[in-house]
Amino acid sequence: MNTSPDNERAGMPSGSGAERWLTCPGAQAAEAGKPDPQTEDAAEGDFLHEVMARGVSPVKDEHHPLIDFCRETRDRLVVDLLAADRGAPIIEERLWLRDADLEPVASCRVDYAIGGLHAAQDGAAMLAIDYKFGRRGADSAEINAQLRFTAAVLGQEFSPDVVFVAIVAPRAEGERVTVAKFTGQQCAAAHREMVAAAKRAMLPNQPRNPSPKACHYCRARGTSACPESIAAATALSIVPGAELSSDVLATLLDRCDMADRVIDAMRTEAKRRIEAGAVIPGWRLKPGATSKKVSAKDAWAKIGQQIGGSAFAECCTVSFAVPRLRLEVPDRGQVGQGSAGRY
């Protein structure tokens, strides 16, 4: 029987949203009962996670390099960080964060984890890997709140001397693999932090604090459940564009990123309502252009050979990926973070 993510988590906070409820404790209640819109990218990510979990071959040619990279990196990390005496891996299993009374307060689904002896020194060790198939990558392992949550849970459940947490992001523009090391003491500190924050997030009337990371995947952004996100987005319209200091501009760029997500959520909700028959004064849906991205190889196989090379070339454009400057949010340290590592 299929269950919704909220039911599977028993309504408690999820480790994947740790960045959100750590900084915006009111988000947990605001999101309750809200549907999780499934985008095409999200559906693809779910499918690729399932491929990694089941050990099967992906269907699309473009996915083979991604899966191969993840599998090869996983195997290399296991060999490099853990000695030969290793246990059975934990794959796509939900683990629960528990308080001092052993009551569950939050949970996470682990993509891959395995225990054994530390390859470089005596003592028990755990390795957890999180696969990120998005094109923007993710925070590196040493500042990633989701992986800090994972380290807290693994430290609680298995009491290892050290926990390694890794992000494997085959599509990331920067570093595709980052690793962080948590000592037993750091795991304990992360556990205290996460338990306190998860319990706070479950209390009523907690403050909502919109921010780029808090709003990124929040289901309440741009809805009446979070008027603060709407206020933060619309406030940008009255900010003067001239005579801004660099520090102020840096803050406003953060808000712009958040506003984009809030605005997108409101537009998605408006489309959903109109499609369901609701009337939004002054607005209607109109037919738009649709496009589908296919590889040049597939396009040639389907139509190119039929119409000929010259006609096919007239229908196509060629683009090359070249280095370019882009605005990027810098890494910002977090409380209780593990020690940085690069692989």
C-alpha cells in the first residue's frame, strides 16, 4: 500500500528538510496537509534513486553515466574509508531520531549506509551516502544539515567511533563528491541540536522565518499558511535599485532567490485552481508552446534519416558548454558541523 511521505514519517520532521525546520521552526505546521507538487525533475530524481536502490540498469541512455558514476564512487568510498570487515548495507531504510526517553521525534530515509572498521585506524565506523541528481548540486557534506541529521541518527543507532557522510552529485557544476567526518563527540552534539530543533518544530505557534534555504522546497511558501513568505517576496518591489551598498545587495540577492520560489508557487497554485474551474479575476490560461528535449542521436534516428542531413541541420541548433561567471551563494558554516573532506 502506498503511503504519503507525511504518513510514513508519522507527521514528524524529516531529515531531508532539516535546513528548513532548523531555521524556520514554523514551517513544519505550515506545511501540514499541503500537497507536494511533483515536478519532472523530482520524478526523475525519484526514479534514479530507485535504480540505485534496486541495482538495476536505467532505461534512458542519458542516465547510464549518472548511475555509473554513483556506483563507482560508492564502491570507492567504501573501500577507502572502511576496512574489509564490513556489515550488510542499509539501503533506502527509514531511521528514527530519538530523544533521551527513546521517543521518536524525527526521521530520515538513508540512500545508502554501511558499517565496519575504520580503514585508517582502529575503531568502528559508519559511512552514509546521499545521492543528489539535481543540476544545481547541493551544500557540501560538511555544512549540509541533512547529512548532519544523518550523522546524529547513525551515532545514536550504532555508536560508532566515527561517521563519514558523503554527497555524490553526478550533475553538479562544481565538486561532485564531498565527504565530512563526524567523531562520536560531534555526532552527540548534532544529536542534541537536532532533537531540540525537531521538538520545537512540532510545537504550535512557532515563528516562520523565510529564507532562500528554508523556502526552497517548502510546500507552504506562497500560500496563506505562510504570509511571511509572500511579504518577504513583495517587499522587494519597494526596494530602491540605486545607491545600494555591496552588503545590502548581497542580502537582497538572497531574497530574490527566495522570491522566485514564492512567485513560482503562487503561479502554480493559480494554474491549478483555474484548471479545476475556479475563477481568478483578470487571469486565464492560454495555450503555450511545449517542448521536449531529446538527444541528437535519438532525433536523428527518428526523423533525421528520413528527411536527410541538410533538412535535419536546418531544424537543429548546436550549443556548447563554456565556462562562465555566475552568481553563487557562498558556503556558510553551521553549528556542529563535521570536519571538511574532499574526495
